[in-house]
Amino acid sequence: MEGEGRVQRATVAQVDPDWKPLLDTARTYEVDTVLVAAGLSPCDELYAQALSFGIHAVKAGDADEIAEASSALFGGRIAALALAREMGLEVPADDYWIAKRMCSNRSRAIE
């Protein structure tokens, strides 16, 4: 993370099997907040604070539910689609998402 007196940029990269960053995959983003979560409790404090101030917010990933990483990625895609629709954008859901959701529902029914 970078910044003077506050966070202004964050750089992320893929890692190799030894958890060393792969510099050719690094991407830097302009940010004003970084939220890091670990454990089995939702990290939705910023979401709750936004709502308490009357700010429209959505949550995804571990802020929404504790699950494995692909579930968090899928939840983020769903949240982004919902936000786009709230903004009046007609963004079709990818057929892969629907197939993944149907597969997920069958898995729960079998359990």
C-alpha cells in the first residue's frame, strides 16, 4: 500500500507456489480504503457504518457470508450485476453464472 498520511494506492499480484509475488501480474489501483479479513466472522463493519450514515452500499465476499474463495468471487459478480441494474444499466447475466448457480443448488439438495 502507498500513500502519504493515508492509503492512496494498493498493488496486488498473483503469487507463485511459495507465495512470492509474480511481478508481471502486478496491478496498482487508486483506493481510499483497504479492508483485510481473516477468520470466520463477516467483516461488514464498513457496510454497517455506510448504512448508518444513509449511504447506499452493497456487500459481497466475506462481508456478506463466510465461504470459500470461489463463492466470494461469484458473490462479487452478483453484487456488481445488481449495482449495474440499480444504475439503470441492462447488463445480461453470463450463462456461466446461471449454470454455476444451478450446479450449486443441486449440490445443496444432495447434501
